[in-house]
Amino acid sequence: MTARNFPTVKEVKTFLIEGVGSGGDYHNVISQLHVGCETVGNGYRLKVATGSSIAQSQRPCQGGKGTDPPEPAGASTSWVPSASKLKPQMELEALPQGADPRDTNHLFEQMYRASLFYGRKGLPIAVISVIDLALWDLIGKIRSEPVYKLIGGATRSRLHFYCTGPSPSTAQSAGFIGAKVALPHGPDEGIAGLNKNVTYLRQQRASVGPDFPLRVDCYMSLNVSYTIDLVAACKDLHIDWWEECLSPDDVEGFANLKRAHPSAKFTTGEHEYSRYGFRNLITSRNLDILQPDVMWVGGLTELLRVSAMAAAYDIPIVPHASGPYSYHFVVSQPNSPFQEYLANSPDGKSVLPVFGDLFLNEPIPAKGYIDVQELDKPGFGLEINPKARLLNADRVLNAAPQKSLMHEQEQEQKKEEGSSG
């Protein structure tokens, strides 16, 4: 295969993922946790499934030989609320058609700028993310290389994880290098709620001892004054970092936190989008770690740009969740020290596939780590489960109404015309 005849994208197909716990949507799981592109051209089809979004690619038989085996398929997934993301999905899925999948920078700019007047953040960027991930997966499948080899290669031989879940002691026993818990009470509960938070965090610290890294996820629910008081009250607990205390838009608020507690570590980024969203968070130097989600930030193409900016300021990148799509990024980047594992299993303790039953072969951490050689499969190395409950989104996007949408008078007129003919 030469550069001149590299396959191009023929079409994008969208699917919705059904079922509790499938597809990586941690909002759609019964849990104690708080809080494809099928690309063708010269024969590759781009198939994207979203809801929790998935993309897979497959090369059909060549030269009309029906017995030719298909080439490997690739897949990507991202969670977006299925009903509200349909408009951007419909508009953006047409843009990669006919394109060389290796032109990821150009394709990102096309999709980003085409959706600029209603996008920039949120759902449209999540849609761009899944298409971008699918393209990277496809490139790896065509070249028979893992994605991390396409973006700089391995910077280590083993990927370590910390665990987000309700039981830090379970995470410690399972070999994870740290644990993160959700903050159970907010500012609306006043000083009584703050004291309950301190008591809760004191119990968690006691369960793992003084040296095990313990982190706190505040999920954008606090304000500046409450955070300052809470961090002060927990100073003796040696919390490793305080995550998403404020909205990512409150750059000035993070500056106030850092002035009040210069030795405390503050993080954010899970709910920020594109390099433009991260620019002020990086240049302000008030955040100690950034946590973009590759399935939301704009895909791997945009995450690499964010990472490069952060590296220039010596700010580590520790991605939010996202399973193997994050793993390939982390192992390739020297300023990304480890990865989050989100325990969204029903008991909040079991180490299960991040994407549930969507894939047959999703790698999961054993004893708190994954050896990089486990990622040595083409693309992101994921094989879609043929039993996964995928709904062709055409039935939703272009649903045939049960009743005619014509005005009643128009319907009567049409009946009369039919009977007179």
C-alpha cells in the first residue's frame, strides 16, 4: 500500500447503545459510585455509533471476491446524551466522507469550525471526539499498529492506575496507586454539611493509612469560600488533590483558591472542551493537574494539542476515565504519569471493563496496572461484541412518524385528489 492509494472514508454510520452499564456511560449504571467509524474508500466504510458512542471500521472484500476475508475492524466510543446530540451528529458525520483518515488535523478543523456557531463546547465537541477517535483507530488498523505507536511510542513499560470509587481501602488492596472519593455534602448544607464532609474524609483516610494518596472529587459543586474552609479543615488529612471544586469557567476562582492554599493541589478539566477552553486554565498556572476526557475534549487530535500546551508549563495531564482511548495517550506522553480507573461496577469495588459488554477484549488493570504490551494490537485494539445492543440511529434521526405531519386540510385535499383520479 502506498500513500497515494490509502483508503478514504466512504460514509459515517451512527448507532445508539442500549442497556444499563454498556458503552462507558457512568451516569447509566446501577452503582454505589457517587455522583464506529467504519471507514471505507478504496473500500473502507466509516461507522460511528453514539449514545455512548462507538465507531468501527472494516474493509470489505476486494476485487469482487466474496471469499476474501475482511481486514481488521477498529472502534471508538464516547458518551453523549443520545437524544440531544442528534442534530450535530447528523451535520458532522458527512464531513469525513471522501477524506483520507490520516488527515486528522484538517478533519478536526472542518468539524470544529462547521459547528462553531452552535458548538465550541459540550455535545458538538463530544460528537467530534468520537469521529476523531474512530479515525485514529482506523489508521492503526490499516497500518497494523497500536495507536500509541502513531503518536510518539511508549514512554514506559507499565501503566499504573488510581481508582475512583466508594472504597479506597478496596482500591488499596487491589494494587491501585491511589484512590479518589466523591464529596457527599455541599455548601447548601452549611457548616453542618462541611463538618460531615470532614468526618467522612477522616474515615476514608483512616481506612488506608497516612501515606496512601487520597483524592477528592467535588464535581463542580462548591464555591470559593466553602472550598477554602474545607481545605483548611482537612489540612491534617493530607488530601493529595482537590478535583473540580469550581466550574472550569471560574479561572479567577481557582486563582483565589491557590492564593489561600498555595501548597494544596487543585485539578480540573474533565468538563472543559478544546484547546481554547484549556488555554486560560494552563496559562494562569493556578492548577496543578489537568484532567481532560479524550471522549469529550475533541478526541485524540485535540488532546495532543492540550497536552503540548500543558507540557510547556510543566503541568501533568491525568485524563478522566475513557478506558483504552486514554491508555494509549498516557503511555505515549512523558507529562502524563498515570491513569484513572473509574469503578462503575454495581458494587463500586469490582474491577470490570469500563465499557461494560460493548467490547469483547477490553484490557482492565490487574493489581492496579496494565503492561504496555497488552496494548500492542492494531488501533485501540478493541473488538466490538456482536451481542452488544446497538440501535441504528437512522431510525431515530430519520424516524417515520406514525401519523402524517400534514395539516388536516392538506390530508383531506390529498384524499379528494386521489378519489377523483
